[in-house]
Amino acid sequence: MALIRLRGMLKQRAGGRAEHTVEAATVRAALRALESEQPELRGWILDERGLVRRHINVFVNGEAGGEGTALAAGDSIDVLPAISGGAA
């Protein structure tokens, strides 16, 4: 099992629940399992091709990860919306 932790508006879309456990071999499979469990997240993390959206950052065990990153039992996946904006 892998632990997915959501932050910001993603947590809100998941009913306020920050942590989710899923059984998956890759980050893509884990995020698809999360979308099945939490339909309100569909389209917010993965696009229609199954790729992580540009404005989403994914970390596996504290290291940058992508859709194809392999997972092992006990891995943690942090999913954070990118923060941008501000004034110059």
C-alpha cells in the first residue's frame, strides 16, 4: 500500500481528507486509484492522457516523481498544487 497525501484545494475536493491509501505499482496507477475512490478529483491531477497536469507537483518519498515512478509498499506520495502569482 502507498500513502497519498493531498494539499490545498486538492484536499478540499477530496472531502477535506488529506491522506488516502491505495494499492498500486506506479504513481499513475496510484493517482487513478485515488480518482476512482474520490471522483471529485477526476481531471484535477491527471489529464485525459493520464499525465500529471503542469500545475501539479508530485513527490515520492520526498523526491520529485512522475507518472511512471515505481512504488513499493510503504511509499508516500505528496501531491501539491503549484503556487504562482504575486507582484513584481
